[in-house]
Amino acid sequence: MTTATMDDPAPGTARPPRARRPGLLAAIRRSWDKHWYAWAMVAPVVIVLGVLVGYPLVYGAYLSLTNATERNVATDIGPVHVAATYHFIGLHNYWQILSGRDGDFYPRLEWTVVWTVSCVAITYGIGLGLASLLNRKVKGRLFYRLALILPWAVPAFIGVFAWRLMLNSQYGVFNDIITGVGLPAQDWLGTPLQQKTAVIIVNVWVGVPFMMVALLGGLQAIPQELYEAAEMDGATPLQRFVSVTLPGLRPVTSTVILLSTVWTFNMFPIIFLLLGNNTTGDTDILVTYAYEKAFTGVSDYSGAAAYGIVILLILVAFSTFYRRQVRPDQA
């Protein structure tokens, strides 16, 4: 004897077809019907990013896997079209870079790290000091804030050319100042050491306003009750700074240090505009050296593209590691 259940079909009848799960196209159609306005607003941004970022990135990754140079890319000589003759070589360019066989990557990586750490550390220290001063109620505070933000508002190439004039070895104001106090004049843009010092000074001048504004906002978000409670407990100003200010600034600090590191690592205009061709190559960071490979002498497009992808991977790895260390609970 068998017992029929409600799920079993009656004898002699066909089993009804199972309900199909909605497919991807149906889900996209429902999302479009419900959120068509949002998709319409986002579409132009996606298209622009795809054209300006996505396509160059994909094409650069492809070039890095070839041996493309100025000699073997497609070109037009008058009415004659010369077809491209470069070919796929796999990871050969990356092996040349990472193995050190090209002789240029690791020296420039070392200087790039020194340049980035120095600029970020000095910029953060000065920015925090200025933010702490401007967070107090002083006369003319608005004027000081506007004056200190000015380097951020000035276009980079104008500010760098102004510094280039001030650092001129013959007519620069810096040499006038140091010779006025009895010190010998310096060729600020001459030797590699002086060039490195000069580019760090200019980059710090450019980066301090952003750091100051961000940290000033973080300081104003710290509740005053914490300082009052610490003062009532007998904490000194230094102890209040270490126990209240720095922990309160941790969310802002983690963000501005990450952003400043990425920007400084790729800070092309400062070095390129300040030094131009007046360099032996010792002052080149990775991004300026990649530019020189692509547009100086016989252009090595594949090598420059490989450098670009390596720079991208370094920054992605650093950002991932940094965020995991700063926020281990969100890793």
C-alpha cells in the first residue's frame, strides 16, 4: 500500500514543469526598470572612465607583453603606410625589470621610496603643526588659513616655475639670502644631492595645504569634553596630545597618509618641471623614468608600459597591506 503526497502528481498525469529561476538578463531588465534614472546618471561617468582610464590601462598592459619600440610600430611616411612588426614576447619585459638586468629599476625604486617617505613624513609633521595652531582661537585666523591654502590653489606648473626661479644659482632669492648672512652660494639644481633636496622642498610646499586642511577638520571633530576630562585628571599638554589628539586623528591620518603616499609616489610634474633635462637620472623616480623610456631617444613603448604596470602593482600591494594593518577588523 502506497501513500500519495501532495507533491506527487496523480497517476497518469504529467509532472508540472519546475519554475525557472530568473536569468541575468531578466535581473538586469528589472534593475533598469526600477533604477533607470540612476543608471542614466552613472552612464556618462562610466563611459568617460572607460575611455580615459580603462582603455589606456588595457592597451598599456598589452604593450608591456610585446617588444614595441619606435622602430617597429606602425607609422605613415608620406603616402606610404608601414605596418607594425612588433610581436608578443610574454613576460620578458617584467623579467628584465624585476631581475635587475636592466640596471635601472632598483636604484630608482630606492630613491622613489626615500622620496615618498621623506615627503609624506615632513608634510604630515608640518601639516599637523599648522593645523594645531590654526585650531586655536587667534586673531586673524581666517587670513592665516587662506594664506596657507594658497600653494594648493596655485596651479602646479606656476608654483614649480616660481621655485625654479628662486633656486636659480645666479639670480635666485635663496642664494641672495644665504650670501647675505655670509654663507657661500649654492647650485641648488646642479648636483644630484642638491636636486633631490630641492624637489623634496618643493613637493612639501605643494603638499602641506592638503594635509593641514584635512588634519584641521579632524581636530575640530574631536570632542572638547575629552580634553577637559584629561585636564581634570592632571594630564600635561603633551600627554593630552598623545592620549587624545593622536587617537582622535587616527581615521583622518590613515586616509591622508595613504592618499599622500600614492600621490607622491607618482608625483611626475614636480620633478619634471623643476629639473627638466638638467639631471643625470639620479633624481628620476619610477614614473619620470618610465616617461623618459617612452619619449626620449628611441622610444621603448613596451618597456615604459611594463614600468607603468609594475608601478600600479606596487601601489595596489602597498594600499592593500596598509589598509589591512590600519583596519585589521575590516580586512
